[in-house]
Amino acid sequence: MKLVKTASGKTTIKMSKKEWTDLGKQAGWIKEASNWDAINQEFSQSVQKSIENLNYVQDRISKGVLSRQEENWIYELGKQIGEINRQTSDIATSLSG
């Protein structure tokens, strides 16, 4: 890492990628980013599964063929969507504060 004076007279820091990565490790940025990646992946999978379920239900409704089991399944799907909304709210709250 070294200090470099620019043409405009400002002093900037020049560092290698390794130095930047090491700094991130010391500050805990990399671990935090990894945690957010895991949360995002889990959330995305949950949303994708709910979308697939919703598409299936819409297809069955359009055909006019729903069994009692599928009606119960629709109820469970509604609970999943509610959980996704709760998770989204929790993530937004944690990001803002």
C-alpha cells in the first residue's frame, strides 16, 4: 500500500487486490458478505418454489379441477407466501438499521 499524489494534487491510496482482500477479512466484510449471499440464496429458492406452486395452482384452477387435498395445499401455499413476506420485511428492517 502506498500514498500517491494525483495530477489534481489530491493524495490517494494505492493498494493491491490482496491488500484490499486482507483488509476486508480483518474488518469482517467478507464474512458478512458471505452471510448475505446465503440468506439471498435461501430466499430466492423459497420464492422460486412458491412461484412454481402458484403456477401449478393457477393451471388447476383454470381447468376447474381441484381436490380437497389441493384446496388444503392452496391454504399452505398462502402461509408460505406470508412467510416470504415476513422474511422480506425482516431483511429490509435489518438492512435499514
